[in-house]
Amino acid sequence: MTTVTSLEYYIAVNSLKKEVNNNLISIAESKANQLEVYLKEKQKNAVVIAKIPNISDALEQYQETFKKYGIKSFAYQKIDDKYRPFLTNCLETFGYSNIFLISESGDVVFSVKRDQKIGSNYYKGTYKHSELAKVFDRAKTLMQVEISSFSYYPATNEPAAFIASPIFKNNLIVGVVVLQLNNQEFNKVVNDYTGLGKNGETIVGSIVKERIVFTSPTRHDPKAAFQRYVNIGKQKLDPLNQAAHGIKGIGITIDYRGQKTIAAWRYLPSLNGGLLVKMDMAEVFASLETLKSIVIFLLLITLLLVIFAAIVVAKSISKPVVELTQVVQEFAKGNLNKQAPVLTRDEIGQLAQSFNSMAAQLEESFKTIKLREQELATAKGQLEVVLAQLLQEAQQLAGQLVQSEKMSTLGQLVAGVAHEINNPVNFIYANINPANEYIQDLLRLLQLYQEHYPNPDPEIQNVANAIDVDFLVADLPKLLASMKIGATRITEIVLSLRNFSRLDEAEMKAVNIHEGIDSTLMILGTRLKATSKRSAIEVVKTYGDIPLVECYVGQLNQVFMNILANAIDAIEESLNVNAPVLEASNKSTSLVKNKEIDNMHSLPTSEILPSKTEGKRGQIRIHTELTADELVIIRIADDALGIPEHLQKRLFDPFFTTKPAGKGTGLGLSISYKIITEKHQGKLECISSPGNGTEFIITIPLYQHT
């Protein structure tokens, strides 16, 4: 009876647990899909709003008035009276909490809620590191709709997420519209507890620095939003932490109340966060408490019966059993030489003989076990060494695979962008000269009209005065000349993008490595320009006379990118933030000097590359040469603070980085080292000392021998 009841209880528990697991998985999948559909719909709405003609017109007029007169001017108020009703209607129609219009330069020129951000700039000042500023910059840079993670928003004193979409006019980006998600709509989906009983709840978390922060109120804590969190480093196995990092699952866990729960968790890609659906164990298994009590009662009855039977049997055989027990206790202490007395020939006597035989066998077995323990200890030490090596190699390989995939994707993206830009630019460039000739013909015709008809009809004269014909005649050729310069510049940029986009080429080819360096510098051009905190970084190039080099061009470009990007980071860290800055950002460019060197041979660095004391700080020097034994040497040096000696030994170790969290993976130089040494049978060296900058020396054969 006890066995049957226990079996029924076991089956019931497993059946109920399976049913609850399936229910939680279904709810988690459903809610995750609901939230993703909701966010995708809001992103589509943002694109629709950005394409409304009134939006682009409003942004242009707000921006122009803001620059000329300021936010508090009468002219701004006049524009605000004109467009605010329309923008407020958009807010109510599409169900957002707020709408911001931000100019291309980062100025917030309009907000429906009139909060304190109006007039501020997202490229500088208090808000430049906010999620709103980041999503604005991504939408503008990538020219596509983007969504931010949830973050604390001081203007509303609650969590907020934003959707940003670029605004185009005449195929040119003029700014960005940023829309604040409606928390009530979002929480309505999150806080729907259908199918979760009386105590079940849903939690949504978003990654904020080193924490997974609750973004919505919970059933048991209405103030949980941005008050409760999971520590990423200390709570790695927490379900919400796993969900936010793309791992889905189901299991038993302890929640923030200290309650034991059954939970299912899923990843939310749009928010870069996680979803957790859970129910209290006590509520789930409440229906089985009665059956559990019956099982315990029957077990107690069975135990009492067994005890009673044992007492009866013990009285009949107590003396020999006591003696045998004493011997067994000696066995337990390790005294295997102790012999049990054989007083009878019945079952107890046979048992005593068996114990004596067992003692002899155990003594022999213990000797064998000690020998095996020594062998196992030796094998364990060897295995730990092998496992440590395998783990390190696996981590390194995983990091390299991720980095390679990123660079391959970047190459495909850059190649696609370059191709799409090249066609219209060729069309424009090809038509500039004919357009110039046509305009010159029209201007000559106009001049003849003016000479032969100096006193035209009053209506013609009025139109001529209104459009300022003399100014048009003088300025139109200048406009065409500037258009031609711009088209030429775009063509050069496209060529650099095409050269750099060969990241995913797997075959070894003979290429001009100078084109790869120049393409990399072109890609990094914006980082070389002057910023609000420093002047432009000067690049001095001294290229030697080097023929085509056999190499994996995409991987070699990746090495150039890693080393040059690190040099820029080091210079930015070392330069004084109060250094003078070029006055106009649209005119400031990186300073790149070329010094072509013919028939160069290997020389010491001090003789080839100018010292940092010879020029201003903030300089990168690139030198190439071909040695007599057909080795290609590329030297890339900066005049930053240098690298301490105790860190130089670890520069090429996987995952080693001195950069802040989130800025560096520690894989760049490690991957570069393997590309040079293993793929190209070359050398990658670093020469540095504190205060004297850093120089990386790349040496590869001119021809690769397979």
C-alpha cells in the first residue's frame, strides 16, 4: 500500500511539473513574441512619421529659427505655434510618450513635452552619454531606424526607451526624429498575469552597465523598475542574466523575494534584454499536499512495524550479534586483523566466517586502492595541465571566430555601400562637364540679350532684379566647380572603401600594401580629425619602393586597422584636453604627409622615423621598406604615452586589454599576431617605453613559399 501511494505521488509530482513547465514555456514564448511584435510595430511607425513631409519641414524651420534667434525668441514661438498641434496629434495618434526633433548637428530643437532637453546638444554637454543620445547617433550614422535599451530618464523620473528614425529631404539626411515609448502600453503586455496563478509574475530586464535592471513594475513590487537589479559579474547563473545574454531555458530558482519558483526565460533582441516568467513552487504543488501527508503517514506506520520486528528478532540472537557487532566496529576502525569468534554452525556462525573472509579480502583491497590512488593523483595532475591548455586554446579560437565574422560582415557591408554610392556618383561626375558647357552657352546667350536689349520689358526687368541675375552669373560657375570637387572626393572615398572591403578574401594575392594602408586611413579619417577635446592627429607616411606583395589582403588590412586604431586611442588618451582645436569642424581634416622613398634599405628607427620632439604631439608615423633579402617591413609609430614594460609581455595574449569595459575585447593584437606569424610566416614586434610612444614593426616575406 505504501509503495503504491508513493508511486502515485511521484507520478503526480512529475506530471504536474511537466504541465507547469510547458505552460511557462508557452507563456514566455508568447510574451516574448508579443513584445517583439509591439516594438517592431513602433519602429515601423517611427519610419512612417519620419517620412511625413510636415516633419521634415518642421525640423528645418525649427532648426533655422533655433540657430538664428534661440529657443525663447518670438520667431521660435511663431514656428512652434504652427507645428506643435500637428506634432502633438502625431504623438496621440501613434501612442508615444514624447516626440523630439533633433538636427543633424545634435541640437534638440523641439519636444512635445517641453522638457529641459530642448536647446541642448547630444554631441556635448550633460546628455552626450545618455541612451537617447546614443540612439540618435546610431540612427543618423547608419541612416536607419534604431531602438535604445531601457535607461533611467530624469525628465519623467522613470525608465524610458527611445526609437530614432532619420529624416530625409531631397535624399539628404537633415536630422532625426526620436520617439519615447509609452511605458503604460509596454507594461500592459508585461504585467498580464493570465495563466500565472495568484503569485506568478513577469519580469523584463535590460543591460545597464554591469547590471540587469528591472524595467517594469512587478506583481509584488510596484516600485521595482530601476530599483531592483541583477549583478552581471556576481550572479552569472541568474535566469534574467542568462536571458539578457541570449540564453533561453527553464528551471527552479530563488527569486528576489527569496521564494522558490519555477521559471522560464527568453531573450528580447530588440531591447538587448531578457524576459522571465515564473510561478511560486508553493502555489504550483499546493494540490499535492494531501497526497504527500498520506505518504508520510504510511511511511511512519511501516517504520514502526519494522522496528517492532527488529526488536523481536534481536532478543533471539542478541548475544552472538553483539559479539559480531564489536568485531565489525573494529573493522570500521581499520583493524582488519581482528577475527570474529565462530561459536555455532548456524546462520550466525556462517556470518562470522564470512566476516573473517571479508576482512582478509578488504585488507588486500585497501593495498590495491592506495596504489590506484597514487596513480590517479599523477594522472589527475597531467589531465589538469592538458585541460588548461585546451581551455585556453578554445577561448582564443572562439574569440578569433567572432572577430573574423565581424570583420567579414564589415567587409561585405562596406563593399555594398561603396557599390551603391559609386553608380550615382559616376552619373553626377559624368554630367558635370556637359552641364557646365550648357550653362556657359546659356550665360553667353543671356549676355547677348542684355547687349542687344538693354531696356527689356518691365516684367522681365522685375524678374531679373528679383532673382539677382548678376549674382547668379557670377556664382553659378563656382557652384559647378565645387560640385566637381565634391564628386571627385566621393570617388576617392569609394575607391578606398572598395580596397578596404576585401576583408573576406580567403585567397593569397599579390597586392599593393600601400593601397591597404591608405584605405584603412581613409576609413579612420573621421577619428583623425580635430575634436572638441584635441587638435587633428597628423599622419606622416614614408613609403618605400615596394613591388606587389603576396599576402591575404583582407587579413593584412585587419592588422593595419587594429594597430592604427590602437595608436589613435593612445594619442587621444595622452593629449591635453585643453589643446587648441581647429575652428571649423567642416574644414578640419587629418594631416597626412607622404614622403616617397626610392631604393630604401633597412635603417634604425631613429634614422627613418622622425622623433616626436621634432613635431607637435598627436602624430602617427608610417614607414615601409624592402630589405635586400626580400623582406617587407612596415613600421607604425605614435608619440603617445607608451606602454609600461610589465604590460608589454602580455600585449599579444588573448583577451588582454587595458581599455575600459565595453571599449576593447583584448583580441585585436592577439589576432594580428597570429595573422602575421602563422598566415604570413612573418614577425610582429612592439618597441615602447613610458613617455616615448610606441612602435609596431611588421615583417613579412615579399613572396610566400607554400
